[in-house]
Amino acid sequence: MLATFGDLIVCLCGGELAPTVADNAVQCGTCAKIFPYENGILITCGDEEDRATDVRILEEQRQRDKQAKLYDAIVGVHVPSWSEGRLIRRHLRTVSSRVGLDVGCGTGRQTRALAMVSQRVLAIDRSVQSLRLCHAKLAQRNLASRVLLIQADLLAIPVRSGVGDLVVTAQVLQHLPTAEARAESVEKIAHALGPGGVLIASLYEWSGQPWRRQKELTHAGGISAYRFTKAEVEALFSTRFDVDSLESCLGDLVVTKAHKR
């Protein structure tokens, strides 16, 4: 399994990653670090990586692990998320991909649809519990062999430069704790895409409704979030992308399709 995706991933130090003899880990040929492959998930966040990570991101990871099953149940009946999913799948039907990335895949809401239009998929999230649910869904649809699940920080994505031609990131970037982190995440996504690569993203929308009193908010468990105006979404992505469309989902979410310059 790991050998199938070896040409797509790279150690954060820049070194080549090679599967171990038992095919249960990869090892960097430069720094010699070993990353285990457990139950279908490549683990790249160890103690050293955690020490270098914003504590707010680590706390979100803990909450995501705790809430994974509950989140998966709730988001399935959340009407704006249902509308968002339809828009994302509509955009996906217009592309075909050699290598797709699901950045912040969570429990796999969009991973299966991405795998249907991509020959190979890298699905990345920090929450191991969410990735386990994602793996189970893929196995049910006989898609697990086309997807490598990677536990990684969104600001430290262990993939080669320009390896992808399609990225999906759904309801993810608004949870990064600072504007600087959100901007950096866009740089990481652009780094992973080749020229002309397609980005399909969704974010919380701030559309001025009177019941939306907070532009910045905190969910249960202390998970932070930021609501974007459409102008802010375009400004966020336009540093590296040409934005093709911005569409609202009941004033709660905004879906954008863009391509890398």
C-alpha cells in the first residue's frame, strides 16, 4: 500500500521516504525518522511535531478525536452542509484528476466523492479518530486502496511540491486560529498543486444576518472558528489562485472553485 503512494509523499525535512521491509512504516533516507503506518493511516505527528505546534491546534485535535462520531452524525443532517456537499460534488464532476488531495478530510465527508474522480488520493487530517471513520467509509465503497490517509498538520503537509492537480478542503480553514495560519495554509495547498491545479474549498460565511452576531466564535470543546465574507474568501485565495466562482449555501457556508496561477 505504501509503495503505491511513495512517489507522492516526502519527509518534512525534504528527504525521500521509503517503506520498511514489513510495509508498516516509512523511513526518511535523510533524517532517518520513522513514520508508522497503522490501521490504514500514516502517522506523521509525533511528540517532536506536537512541541512545535500551536497549542490551540493541538486542543482542536483532542476535541476532534473526542467528537468524531458525534460530528459525523450531526453534519449529515446539517442543511447548509448538505447544500455545500452538492455544490462540491457538482464541481468535482467537471474535473478528472490523477492525484487529488483532501486537506482536512475529517471523517471523510468529501473523500469518497474525490476518490471517484481521482486515480489516487491523499486524505490529510490531524484527528486519528476522524481518519478511522473515514477509512471505514472508504472500505465500505471498495475505495480504500485508492486513498492514503495521513495524520498530519495542515501547516506541515508531507507531500511533494506540485504533486496534485486537485485539492478539496471543506469547512477547514476557518478553524485555523489566526489570519497568519490561514494564509500559510493557502501557501501549503498551492505548494502541493501543480500549475493550473484546481482548488475547491468551503468556509463559514459571514453574510450579515442579524442572528449572526459573532464573526469569530468558539464551538463546543473550545474549537475556534472565523466567518468570512465573500470578499475575504477571494482575498485569502487570490494570493496564489484565480477565483472562478463563489457560491453561498443558505448564507451559512461559501463554496469557491479556483485554479492555481
